[in-house]
Amino acid sequence: MPGGRAPWRTAAPRRAAGAGRCVCGAVGGLVVCALAGALTGAVAPAAGGTAGPVPAPNPGLARFYQQQPAWQRCPPDMLRSASSGRGAPRPGYPDRLQCARLEVPRDYAHPGQATLRVQLIRLAATGPGKRLGSLVINPGGPGDSGVNYLVGNADAFAHLGQRYDLVSFDPRGTGRTDPISCGTTFTPVTGNGAASLGASEQRLNEACGRYSGPLLPWVGTPDVARDMDVLRSAVRDAKLSYLGFSYGSRLGAVYAHQFPRNVGRMVLDGVEDPTKNTWQTALAQARGFQRAADAFAADCVHGSACPLGTDIKAAQSQLNDFYRKLTDHPLRTKGTTVDGTTYVYALRESLYSRSTWPALRQALTRLRNGDGSGILDLSGGGSGSGAVRALRGAGGRLPSQDQLALRAISCRDTSERYGPTDYPRAERELTQASPLFGPDIAPTLLDCYRWPTAGDDSSRDVAAPHAPPLLLVATTDDPATPYEGAANMARVLGNASPVLTYHGEGHAAYTSGNPCVLRDVDGFLLDGALPVGGTGCR
């Protein structure tokens, strides 16, 4: 959706071993740099630190800004559900993780009316050095749970966690913060044409209006950014220190636009492009995933026993052939249908990180032998493709809660409302951009058809010339948030924010484990040193 929203959900980044190098170069006339040892004397604002109660933007919000979260040990059942499917937290973490609720106005223009209770989670700083305050982490989405992410990925931020309290939260409408509900059942309209797809979208969206109507106008990114400022005050930080991935980059940029004087050390990784609308973003992502799939195929044929063959062009063609065969003749695996949509979703998930490529090779080897179990596992057990399949009338189950939250937030963040008459052009253009990924991205352009509340494009307004520079991190072969989006974000921010370039594959560079990226991002967040020029990391 607009504001750089990936038409598919951009999954929370995962830490993985990776290789690559950081260099300086130019994109769209902007200098973009990643420096390992050539950091200049440029110093960012001080980290959040601790302060007394921070004055509210207006008197009506004073009680929200003056609250202090009642941190307590997280309930064991919450930790179990948060770590489900993500691996258990490291031993000792459950005892250290603390949870609390933060009260915020549902409508900031009328703070005396209804309120929401935002679910927070915290891992207190561990090291002997000077505490720098809280580092707020957002994993992306929109729709992903920050609570779940921190429970499953705290190890990825252990170095930062020595001097920062690591804090995350479930944004309004997601996870444990007034989650979006669209009922418990969903019956799609049968048929495969644009009219039946549009009718299914309308049916689902009307259900969301019935069950969550009062909340839907208030789940947009600008309101979540306001919640983050209340959180900043509640943890007694004068400035917000922040690390946001994917959609979290847009959230951080909107915060900088709204609260430029409260910006501390902020890192945006996997940067969304604020200059593209929904349609343009869909096309960019289709091309990005196609490039990533072509790169995987080229890598595969250089190894032994590649299930795609030994020729690059033939391997790329074989990926498409698998898609067509599964679309026409789905497999039954573990009681679940593995069709073309499941296959494409498995590819998409695997292309987020190069570390997943070996598992994809194995899954394709099984598929070549008629076994779809590997593809099913990589797709998340089929759950990832549930929304598209349900709306096409071939599944009938309700999309997952995070998919519903993605829809609600995205539709609030855009004024665009595409319908069945737009669908033939969408399918044609996206299929031209990527025969493999385009057909399954196209239906997402109808997500907001007959959505029960209006949206606007305010989340695309990220100009922040009076904010201190942010550090933007971009991967050259990022399929979900293409590399050029970071240069566009830097230009629109208008505050001399540098771009740290990671030459590699995957979505989000910090969690790749690349030592150069870790050193530069940690150096900025811990010491305030911004990369602004030099020869780079080779």
C-alpha cells in the first residue's frame, strides 16, 4: 500500500549468517555510503538517556505522557504463544523479559474519549557500561507483533542490549493491542474472475467493518507514531532511540516528520520508498522478487545436483514450470493442498535471506520427485498463502490476524481504492513484471476495495528537515524493499541522512550478521558516529 507498503506482507527480518561488502556509491544523485573504519567525527544526537516526565504536546495529553508502565514479569502463556514457531527464547530470557501496558487515546484529537492499551515488552540492559536509555524496535509488517519478535530474536540485539533496554510493542490493531477482528468464518464468492475476486474482497471487508468498525479509522501509521512518542515519555527518554525494519522504516520516518525535536539515534533498515504509491510498489516488488529468484537460480546451477539443471536460463524457466504445474495440478501433502500460490509464497519466504537458499534447494529437489512437503514447510504450513487462496474461493478460511491487521493499517494509510475494473490491468502489468510473482501480487491491489473507512496518504509525508540525520540501511538485492527506495527516502527526509549500503541478498541488512553492517549500525546507536564518507568496507 502507499508509503512503500509491500503488497505482500514483508516478514520480520531474521538473523542469519551472510556475506557481503559495504561500499560507497551514488544512487539517484545521492551519495550512499557504508563505512567500516572510515567513520568521520560526525556525531549524532545523544541517545535517549533518562529524564523526568516529558511535557505533552498539549495539556489534554498530559496524563498519557506522565504515566509510568508497571513492568512485571511476562505471563508464561504469553511467552509460549509469542515463541510459537519461532524457537524458544534463550535460557534465562523468560526471567528477564518484562511486560506492561501503555494507555493511549484512540483518537488523539479527542483524548478524553476512548483509549487503547498497548502491549509492551522489555529486556533490561545487561552490561556494566553507561545505560543509554531504551531502544525501541519495530519488526515491520505492518501487522507483525513486536512482542513476538523480541521474544524470538533478542539474541540478534545482544550487543545493543548491553547498554539499552530493548523495548518493543504490538502496534494498535495487532497482536495483543486491540487486534483487528473480521469474525470467525469467511465464505468467499466462488469463481476466478475479477468480479468474484472483488465480491470476495467486499465480503471480507464488510465483515471487518462489522467487527472492528470503531477501531479502523485509528490504526494508521501516524497514530502509531504518536503512540511511540507517548512510549518515549513513559520510559523517561528525552529522545527516541529506534531501530525499525521494513515497514518499521516508514513508521520511524513518520515519527521523525511528526516529532523532529524528539528524534535521537534512529536506524531504518530495509527502507520503504515514500515516493511510490500502492500500484508502483507492487510493480517494484514483483521485479525485486523476480531478480532474487533469478539470482537463486544462477547460484543453484553452480552447485552440485541442482534440482533446476545446469544452465542458468533453463533453471530460471524451471522455476516457472513448477509454478504452472502446481497451479494446474496441486499436490496433497500432510492433508494440505500445495498449489501455485503455496509454491510462490515458499519462494518468497526463502528469498528474504540467502541463508534459506539451501533449504529451498532441498525443497525443490523433493518437488521434482513429486513431494511437496518441503515447499509446504517453507510456506509456513500453507498459512502464508491463505489470504489469497481464500479470496480466490479455493480455501475458505479467514486470513490470519496479522494479515487482517496488515489490511486494516494499509487501507488506513492510503486513499487508493482499486476494484474489479482495475484488476485486468493489474494482473497484466504485474505478470509482465514477473511471470512468477506477479499473478499472486495482483490480488493484493484489491485489498481496500469497499473498505468501510476512508484512508489518506499522510503516512507518505516523511519530510523532516528539522530532525537530526537518521541512518538508512539498504541492501542492493533486497526483493521486498528495493535498494533505490532508501535514496528516495533520504531525499524526501531532507535532513542529510546517509545510506549504508550492503552489497548482498536478502531483506534487512542488520540481521544478516554481516560484520561491517553490525559494526557501523552499532557504532551509530552506541557511540553516535554517522558514516558520511570514505572508501568503505571491502
